[in-house]
Amino acid sequence: MSGCNTEIKHKENLFHVQTQDKGRGANYIESIIYKSGRVLTSKKIFYTSFLSNKNLGEKIQQLIKEQHNTVIKEIKEGKFDHL
């Protein structure tokens, strides 16, 4: 499994985003969003529609980066401030 980890400080709160491929048995990518050490929420994206893609590994890496960056953007926009 591969993935990304990023810490973001937003409005005096420390967020951590962990995004990873859960593997071929699960066929999805998950981002877990932490705030001050506790899990706030998670986001999943399934990649079953890409399983026949001959460049599946590259596609999964692209999806990981896109989802990870989207979650970071949402944190910066204040989407999780109320949690």
C-alpha cells in the first residue's frame, strides 16, 4: 500500500491527513482526517472502474494525490472547522 501524510495548521488547530490505497482486495483509496490527534472523518473513493487499466498503479497514485490535495484544500477552506 502506498500513500501520503500531511500536517496542516489551520486557525490554530493541527490537522493531519493520511491518504492511502487500501489494496487490491478492497479496491479503494481512503483519506482519514485527524484534528488534534482524533479522527474527524474519512473519505473513500473506489477504483473498481479502473481495474482493467494496464497502468493501474499509475492511476491509483494519481487518485491518491488528487484526493489528498482535495482534502487539504477543504481543510484550508474551513470545511472541518465545526468538528
